[in-house]
Amino acid sequence: MLDMTTKELQSRYVKPEEALRLGIVSGWYTTKISGTFVTGPHATQAEATLKIKELNPPPVPVAKRNMGAAHSTPVVAK
């Protein structure tokens, strides 16, 4: 399982020259802000971005707790 404790991922293109130096395939990758490769290579930046959204979905909204009558604002009838 991938460690997704990092809150931000980014897409990054690795050129053929750099790929040769790193011993990887040239293409689009998802990386942590630190530069650590997470997934890839992807054929396009759009595919890498889609993978980022898949791995880092937006947070689920949390329902507000009802604090009871003692903490509620009184309603004044007009």
C-alpha cells in the first residue's frame, strides 16, 4: 500500500536524459513534494493528475455536532 500521509502530490515530467540517469522510463510521474516518486510513468500529464485525485481524494465533509440547547443561540420571535 502506498503511504499517502503527505497531503500534497504533484505531477512531474521526467525527460529522457534524466530518465536514463535515474534508470527509469521517461514520462509523467506523480511525486511527493519532497521529490519521491509515487506512481508512473503515465503517458500524459492528465493521467498523472487523475492518479493524484484518485490517491488524494478531497476530504469528506463532517457533519456539525448538535451541542444541545445549552449551547444554541436563542431564537427571538418577531
